[in-house]
Amino acid sequence: MSVAATATATATPSFRIRRSTRGVPRMRMPVRSSTISVAPMLTKLQSDCATPLPVLRHVADSMSADMRAGLAVDGGSDLKMILSYVDSLPTGNEKGLFYALDLGGTNFRVLRVQLGGKEERVIATEFEQVTIPEKLMFGTSEELFDFIASVLANFAQQEGGKFHLPPGRKREIGFTFSFPVKQTSIDSGILMKWTKGFAVSGTAGNDVVACLNEAMDRKGLDMRVSALVNDTVGTLAGARYWDEDVVVAVILGTGTNACYVERMDAIPKMQGKFSPSGRTIVNLEWGAFSKGLPLTVFDRDMDAASINPGEQIFEKAISGMYLGEIARRALLNMAEEGALFGESMPEKLSMPFILVTPHLSAMQQDNTDDLQTVGSILYDVIGAESNLNSRKIVVEVCDTIVKRAGRLAGAGIVGILQKLEEDSTSAFFSKRTVVAMDGGLYERYPQCRQYIKEAVAELLGPETSQNIVIEHSKDGSGIGAALLAATNSQYDQDY
Ligand code: ADP
Ligand code: MG
């Protein structure tokens, strides 16, 4: 494959304090006088977060059952089972210049790709990534989409080199939008609600493609959105371009979600709609799943304090935006009740979202004898003085939270595979099946990856799990969206 990738990315700082921390006490508070030992507190946390096989099985079975209920009728379960309107997947024949936009929960990416068909495949790609300014997450829809359009306009201006568009054609965009959207066609969809901490006014209930088109008009930018795709759908399409056995895609980033390839006749709510391939991609919106999850008081308190209490419970237990915060709440409790950091409380430990998932991951990669990295992160981030014993406990807390997240994600994946197996007339589990994974949490937290694999193997058994390949599809969603823009191009494709 000849991929010329030029990264013009602005590096995102690996540790960044996000989300609002206003209204937080800043006093150095004394710990309670009658402290109890921290060891039993850790044991309690571990048992509250435990995911033994019966718990995993219950989650997988409930996921399958919720999928069926959501496919039967809109509103039939926690899972929306959104139809993507993507019923032809990339074949490898796609040719031409296409753009992709990817609005995640943390980053915004723009990408262009020159596709060369079966022989040349991806001739060139270029991308640019910017962190979404926090104030835009709480601003107006116009401000957010103007920002997107201006990044796109600057990026489009720098086109050159191996990229070229036949005369008379508009540049076409695949727009990856990683929030729950009710698709109305391949190139339109209504935002149902913001998630992942976004509270932008004026978008929910509106067509996000129309919002983007209006912003592009305001910038005088003449491009056309030919496919609106969820990030999971983009990832599936991108991975499928290289490997025909990909049938499921899962994102574990700021938030989490999954999609898969479904048979049209297995979707009762489609009511006889037709697709030439007889298949379509269904987006679970699995962040809203809620059954049988082992949750703690820290999860409940975090949920209650969130901007969407009672919603996105699976997402809050397993995705990157929240793992650091759950750990912070557990550590705060240990510091207050168990004097984890000695007699005085590190003041910043009371600040919501001060500890982020990349911190947990960095602490768990510390191989030094005295856990130096853990010590310096605790000192730098929350101002805590720690000894080896408290550092070890902190690492255990991180591990407990990420272990639960990884294993629950694994159970969710098995829930999808199980549903496909039950419906299959052939022996689904006896052939190779690929699950394409992406997202910052999956990519950069090795323990998380390991726990996912272990849970899948435990649930499926050694023989079956050999046929299930869980693969990182790096940045597949960007290329995937561009490929779907190609598949749904308004122009004739000369192949
Ligand atoms: P988005 O969700 O915006 O599409 P990503 O897929 O890149 O973006 O995911 C970003 C998220 O991944 C961050 O919010 C963070 O929770 C998580 N993450 C980033 N870096 C790491 C890391 N080193 N370890 C663990 N999690 C990480
Ligand atoms: Mg993303």
C-alpha cells in the first residue's frame, strides 16, 4: 500500500484539564479524625466493581436482548439501534479526492484523501487536528459550526501536491459526527441530544448537515456533504476497506459506541425498506445501555452531578471522559475517610475532573521500584505527597476502574456477536470475524485493551475466541467517512 501521510496535526497536550471545575472548594481540609484503614476501602471498591463471568454474561445477554428490542420498534429499549443509511460499504474501487470532518468529543479533525481504486488504493492523505476549545462546548450552535467551517476552509486552501479534483466538481465531504443523530438519509440527520459534556444551544432537534452547510455558506466555502456518518460507522467502513471480515466497530474514546452490519430482514422497524445489498449498518448508541452494570457510589454521585443525570450509564462506566473522574472520587473518599495521603487532604483532589484518564494510564505504566511517575503525577495534578504504600493503592484504584471498563466493553462486544450468531443460518462463530476498534482510550491504555480481550475470551471460550479478531483500526473513521463520501458521491464514479 502506498500511503503518503503528512501529519500537520497540532499536538494535543497529553494531560489537559477539561470540563468545568467552577464552584469547587479550594481549602486544604483536614481528614476525619477517626480514620479507618484504607485497605478495606480498596477491597470494597474492588468488590463493587467486580465483573466475574456471571456479571459479564448477564451484560452480554442484556445487550443482545436490548438490540433486538431496539430493532423491533423505535424506543423499544435503551439502545436506539439507529439506521445509518449506509448500505453499500467501500469496495476498494473508489477513486478521486474526498474530504472528511470528524467531530469527536475532544478533538476535531479534517482530512483529505486521494483514492486511486483497487490498484493504487490510498494515494495520499493529509490531516489536521485541533482540540475543540472548551468554550465552544457551552456556546451556541452557530459558534461551534463556524469554528468547524473555518478550520475546514483553512485546510482546504492548503490543498496541493498529489491532490486534484476534476474540473467542474465540488469537493465532497464525509462528515463524522460522534453524537446521537437520527439519520433521515445518508446526508442528513437530526441531533437527538448532546453527550460527553457538550451543552451547545440550538443544535438538538436540527439537521447537523444543514448547520454545517449554513456555516460553510457564511464562510463562502463551496463544498458538499455527501455522507453524514457516526464515528463507529466511519471506523467500520474504513476497516472494511482493507478487510472484508470486519462486521463490528467499537469506539472507546472520550465517549463510547458501537455499530455492526445487519441484515435488512432482521430489522422489523425497517418495514420492508430495501437495500440492494440486503444489508445495512446499524449504530447501537450503546453508551445509553444500562442493564446489570456493577456500579459504585462514586458512579452514582458522578452521574447525579453530570449535565445528563440518568443517561449514558454504560458510557459513564467505560469511556475516557469518566474513568479519571470515577478514580478521583474513590481516591477522595480514601483520603477523607482513610487518610490515604496522611493527615491533610490534598486540596485539588476535590476538584471534579482534575484527574483524567490519561493520568490513570500513565500511572499504570510506571515500572519504577518506588513508583516515581505515580508520585509525580499525584504531586503535580492534585498536590498530594505520597509514599510507596499510598502510590500502590492509587495504582490499584486505577486498575480496578479500567478493569471494569475493559471487561464491560468486552461483554458488550460479545453481546453483539452473540446476536449475530443467534440469527445466523451458517455457523457464524466458526469463521473469522473482525471487530475494528478505535478511540484514544483503546489506543493509549494497554491494560484496557488487555481486559477487553480477556473478557471476550472468557465469555466465548478458547476455541471460538480464536476466530474473533479484535483489531485497532487507527484513524479508520476519517478515511472511512471519506470513503463513504466517495460511495455516495453525486458524481459518476468512473469504475
Ligand atoms: P474523541 O473521543 O474526541 O473522538 P479520541 O478518540 O482521541 O477523541 O479520544 C480522546 C479520549 O481518549 C480522551 O478524552 C481520553 O479520555 C482518552 N485518552 C487520551 N489519551 C489517553 C491515554 N494516554 N490513556 C488513556 N486514555 C486516553
Ligand atoms: Mg473520535
